[in-house]
Amino acid sequence: MHVPKRIRPQVPSTDRSEQTAERTATRTASEPIVVTPTDELQIDAVAPVPTEHGTFLMHVFRWVGDDEEHVAMVRGDVAGKERVAVRVHSECLTSEVFHSLKCDCREQLHLALEDIARREQGVLLYLRQEGRGIGLANKIRAYALQAHGADTVDANRMLGLPDDARRYDMAALMLEHLGIRSIALMTNNPQKVEELRALGVDVADRIPMIVTPNRYSEPYLEAKRVRMRHQLPVRSSAPPPRPSSNSVIPIGRRSVTGDAE
Ligand SMILES: [Zn+2]
């Protein structure tokens, strides 16, 4: 059984938060943050990256002794600021690279970047914890079970895996390093709010992230609403939009969606 790699638990210390805020408070938006590596977390690189949503200052973070690289996409001056719009986003290769329609991760990623750019201030944290933390192979094993009718929660349980194995200690430390005082968290997931608060992050507000489902993602979003308490609109009785005739339809439509047609 694959054991998901866990990032080390780390409760942010007030002292280091103050030091970080001091270090970052005097910089201008165009200057990279210079942070002295700690024995736990380090920033390996910082550079501006132009995207279709505008230019973000990209920071690459890594636990010392761990190869996994996590990203902060920063827009505007966030150090010492309150209620900064923050998306804590976990990697989803299937959706973000291959445009899988089974979930809404890619849409949420781009909605968040677009919204942060519009606000001219905010941060998107991109954490390398694929498949709600169970890894790519386990996620695809769960998809195989979903093809036979299990929902996303039951499929994980049938594999002996947690419903959600994501951890946010890295996110808490990244926010601390960026000197952010409090955040408006861009999420529908109350558990994420609770876990970040437990790690010492001041979540002052929540910004809903509502994406229109497609016929493949709707069962997944419904399972997240009903079984994982995600704050999503109640499913309409109206049929969801179908892909247009020139869309690429996955082979074995019934097995992909797991629904009975
Ligand atoms: Zn996804």
C-alpha cells in the first residue's frame, strides 16, 4: 500500500512570524522576499511569472530534506496585510494538465488566479498533494472503483484510504513567511478553514469558489457537498450542461461517470 508522503507538522511560532513580517515589510512589490532558510522550511527560488491572468511573483518552497516543491503565487504587496485573498490549492494532475472533467480543480485554480489578479492582491498556494493527499496512483485506483458506481468517499474507503489526507502545515508556514496577518480563504471546504485555524492561521473571512459543474463532475461535487460538508449550491433538478458535440468525450462514457444512463 502506498503511504502518502506527509509534510511535517509545524505550528507557526509568533516570534518567527514577527521576524518574517519585519523582513518583508520594507520590500517593494517587484523585489523578491529574502528569507533566511530555517531548519524546517526554505524558499529555493523567487521570480515574476507572467500568466494569462497577469504577472505573479512565484516562490518555490521546500521542506529541508524533502524533494517536494510547493509554490506560492503572490500578487501585490501582502506582507503585514489583513484579510488577504488566499487560495490553498492542492495539485490535481488529471484536471490541470489533462483537462479531466471528473473534478473542478482546474476551474477553481484559474478562477482563483483570475480573482486574485482582479483584486491586485492575494496569494495562491499550490501544494503538491495529489488526489486529496493519497497520490496519483491511489487516485486512479479510486477512479477505477468509481467507474463501477462508488462515489469519491466510498472509493477511498474501499482502498483503505482516508476521505481527505491533505495537510496544511506547509500552507500555514508559507503564509507566515509571506508576513500575512489574516486571510480571506477562497474555499467551499469548512474543514480547510478549521485545519488552517488549528495551525494558527487567522482565517478572517471565506470567499466561496463556485464553479458550474459538468455532467462528469456533478456526482463528484454532489458527494463533496453531501458527504464532506462542502458549501456548494444544492443540486438543481435541471439537467447539467452536456459537453458540446465537438468536445472530446472519454471512451466508455458510462464507466467514466459511474452514472446510469
Ligand atoms: Zn481534481
